[in-house]
Amino acid sequence: MPTCLSHLPPSTKAEIQSNQLLAKTANDRICLMTANPGLSKTGDPLEVLDAAVDFEHFRGWLVEGLGYGDGAKGGRSPFDSVSMFKALILQAQHNLSDARMEFMIRDRLSWMRFLRFDLGGPTPDENTIRLFRNKLTETGTLKRVMKAFNWQLQKKGYIPMSGQIVDASLVPAPKQRNTDAEKEAIKAGKTAREIWPNEPNKAVQKDTDARWTLKIGGKIRYRPDGTPPPQIALPVFGYKSHIAIDRRFGFIRESAVTSASHADGRMLPRLVTTDNTSSEVWADSAYRSQKNEKWLASRMLVSRIHRRKPAGKPMPQNIARANAAKSAIRAHVEHVFAHQKSRFGLFIRTIGIARAEAKLILANIAYNFDRLIFHECARTMG
């Protein structure tokens, strides 16, 4: 303790020390916000993100979902809910594990500035990050946050327009090594605890929700006689991300997550909405069925779904031309998956479909944030 304070009463000493600590914290925050001016001058992408997205708009939903107490029982105050949500977005954009995320928050000054953490102050560890995400998952808060951002988009003028495009993409997960008996038990719907009752440590590491499927490589091109050439089929273990985007702006408006083996066509009613200004719906031939066509017609929606080749016959030229015209529009949804997989490195690290859904919802929100920045920059540039 400095000698200049030794003659003061204990209460005065404590007050002065508290004020000094507050001043140091405020000074650290000022230094952090003004650090690296060259980085801001050349365009810090996190500053652009913070300016484009109103993160405070989500605070109400986050606080309600977390259900924090009023602090009457004591204990350390929780980290700010908006800052923690920002951390989840950064984690989704860089496909980081919780342990790596803990390190990156402490290591990167630009991240601390974006998350509004103080220099030398406490930052969330991997357990805090995991528990925060799990809490948002259990309460369904992430879905509500995505809906809230859609409302924010509409206030900015980005309303769903020009129709909607539906598609799905496989997202791999760590492969499981199981015996034939264990595989049959998983297919029968048994839980990991039921399959490995005497091995609890093994059971918690087993994902019984993910499934194997075959991914056909490349576009199927038929011979003149209607027969397809040999195709490369790659086995994939994991989940399937289903999305619907609006054609005009390309934002993800609806999403769902299933196992990799789930049929695409069954998800159409779950993804298509009636709030788009256009009634047109685009999708590939996997969504073509009499049931889906009747469902679309009953809601006054116009089907632009690809038609399938007649069995054992060559593809009629008029259908081939119509499918090609539809593909020019439907291809826009492929850009979403390309962005998530190439830039985000999309991969499921967690166990179970509930946590996988949380990861994919965060990836979808992160994509929408990037898409908003793209449109806002386009507006600025005229």
C-alpha cells in the first residue's frame, strides 16, 4: 500500500483504492478502444460488423433465455450476455473449439475490443462458453434470436422478396466406430446409455443422432439413351442443414437440422413460408413429389421445382431447358453453403442433434450478418 495512504482511515483507504481501480479499468477500456488506430483506419471487419448489426436488439431475448438471477445469493456476476453472444458468432465464423476460443479471446486485441472485455480483466473460459451456448440451446433462445434478426432486417428494408429457394447440404461430424450390433441398436432408436450401460464414459462420447449417407459427386448427366454414366458416391457421416433463402436478398429465412440420411423432400413444408412477396418456390428434383405439389398449391404457391427424368427414358428437351432455366436461379442457394464451408470451415464438433442444431443456427446467423454487411456496403457505394 502506498505510504501516502497509511495515515488515512480504513474506510477512506478502501474508497480511494476502489476509485483507483475504477479509473484503471476505465483507462484500460479507453486504451483498448483506441488501440491500433491503423487497424481501424484500414478497416477492421469486426468494427464493420458492430456497426452493421444492432447487437443490443438481442439483449432482451438473451437475458430472458438465460434466466439469470438478481444476484441476491451472491457470487461472481455473469459475463455480459451480448458480449457472450458475440463470442459465439466469432466462434462460428472461425470454426473454433471452446478451448481454442478461450485462447483467441485472450490473444487477439481486436476480439477483446469487439467483445468489450477489459485489458487484464476476466474473460470467459471454455466451460463458460460451452455452458452459455448449451443454455441458449436448451431454452430455444438461438431460434428466437434468429427470428429477431429477421425482424431487424425487415426494419432496414430487407423484406423477403422475389420468391424463396430451398436446399440442403451435408455437414460432416466425427465418425463413429461401432459394431454391427451397436449399429442396429442405434437404428432402433436406443440411447447411448441404453447401448453402453456399463461404460458411461464411452456413452457420453457416442453420437446416436448422426447417420451415414452417400453423397453423389458432381452433376448427373444422362446419356442419349437415358442411362446415367458411373457416378462417384462418397460416404458421409453427420447431419444435414436445410435452409430457405429469399431470392432478392439471399438471407436465410428458415432453417432446420436433421440426420444426414433424412430425405430432403420431407422438409419442404417446414422451410417454405407465406410471408414472401412472391409465391414462387425453387428447389431441386429431390423435393419433387405429388404431396409437396399439393401442399404448395393449397397455399397458393407456385412450384418452380425441378422435374425428374422419366424412368428408363431420355430427358425430354423441353423439360431439360426448363430445368436449366430454374437452375440459374436455384444456384444462388449453393453460394450460402459454399460461404459457410469455405470461409467458416463448417464442421460439427459436438455430440447430439440438439447441439448440432445450435452450431448450425449460429452459422446461419453469422452468414446473415455477413450478407447484411455486403448489402450495406453496396448501398453505401451506390
